[in-house]
Amino acid sequence: MDWGKKIDELKKQKNAIIMAHYYQDAAIQDIADYVGDSLALAQWAAKTQADIIVMCGVHFMGETAKILSPDKKVLVPDVQAGCSLADSCPADAFASFIEKYPNHTVISYVNTTAAVKALTDVVVTSTNAKSIVETFPKNQPIIFGPDYNLGNYINQVTGRNMVLWNGGCHVHEKFSVQKIKELKKQYPDAPVLTHPECKQEVVEISDFVGSTAAILNYAGKSEAKRFIVVTECGILHKMRQQYPDKEFIAAPAIDGSACNECNYMRLNTLEKVYNCLLHETPEVIVDKELAEKAVKPIVKMLELSR
């Protein structure tokens, strides 16, 4: 079956667009109308004129698209494609955590459920977290959740002392410091490009720390011809497409895996993309009252990111 051709036909029939995160399988990235990080996907979802959005990523991305486009139908190829980071922060527990710190501004990473966003003052992504945190006065107490590693990194680079929720991403916490050091010895000319969701000991041996989009941009601007990439290895597909004259080496995981993949992201397949568009299910539904609360911190993020 030529899934790409079939999907393209359905998109035209139904005025649909396909959005894919950089961590999706290469085949899905290649048939998507938009490929980007969480910030870019949110921005595109807010602007699209399509009737149907197929969000190829994980469930919170579908929720974000639905919150920003309540009148559009938002589909996900596999409803089981969740997020370990979002799961690490249940809304009821986060609400109790917030109560312990009155007068704190609540900043939540976009990798959260709609219910957690509804408890939040402003949402951030790894692309804009530093700049948004810096819009607040230095004496403003802040709660940051749920990614502890990202929050710790932002504290270090901004000189803040945000209160951090102890959550994490199962992919970014699995990178092996020892194996990265071995790669650095093997390829001394290769800068280490690392996502800030990684543990501090990984960040400390890196040459550049940034979001997936920032890592992609850095590789393009750098004069280096070889890079060690410390994030979910789906990004390597776009890097190799955009910079075919450069070499990109995936950093290995603690378990020895040469390519550190998100098992949730990889639940999506071309066949599932086709079937969800054909049958218009699974559809992402967000309670109207919840969506009205959750949209405010997302809109604030988009305004601060312009």
C-alpha cells in the first residue's frame, strides 16, 4: 500500500493537514505538512485554516492543538501515544504542590496535560523557557514543572531559584554519560549537542544545550562537519535532510541502544495516520470549561514568543 499517496488524497478531500514532531518516524515526517518542535506545532495549530488536524506526536500535543483550535477536529493516530513526562505530573498532585507555595507564579512545560495547564500561569517549551522565565522580575518566586532537569538548567542559566516539580522524560534520562565521553574521545572534532531535559551530568559535558529546533539550527550554522546528538534520535532524519554534507551520531542510551527512541512517539505509523484520517478517529476531546482555563497560559506563551 502506498500510504503516502492515500493519505495525500484524503487530506485534499477533507481539508486536513498533518503535523509531526521531530521525534516521529522518518516516514511520517516525510508526509507531514508541518514538522517541528512543540512551540512550532502550537503556533501552526493556532493559525491553520484546515478543518482537520492530524497531530503525529504524543497526546498532549493533540490536546494543545484542540485547545488552540476548539472548532477544528483534532485527530491522533494512536490514542495510547502518551508522554512519560506528562504522566509524571498528575493534576491533583500538582495542585497540592502549588498550594504549598502561595504567591508563586506557576510555569509549566508544554509536556503536560490540559488539566495541569489549567493550573498554570504561563506555559513554556524548551525553545522559549529561558526567555519567558526572564520576563519575570528576579524577586518573583516561581514554581516550574514538571521537568526537573529542564527547570534545573533554567535555574543555572538565569540565576533563579525556582521551585521544581520532580518529573522527567524517560528518553532524556536514559543517556549514558560514560558512552558520550567515549564518543567524544572517538570523535574529538564533533560538538555534543544536548537537549535540556537531560540530566545535569550530561549537560555539563556538552558543547551546546538547546531545544530540538535550536539543535537543528546550531548544526546548520556551525563550521563543524560532525556532531554527537543527545536527544531522541528522530531529529537525526531532519538534520540529515537539511545538512547532507554533515555527519550526525546518535548518543547511546544506558542500556546500550545505539538510537534512543521514545516508545510512545513510535506507536504512530503511516497506516494509523491513514486510518485515523479515513475514519476521523481517535479524536481529541477537551472539556470546554477545562479548555477555557488551559488556553490562557498557552496564549500567553505565544504572545511572549513573538
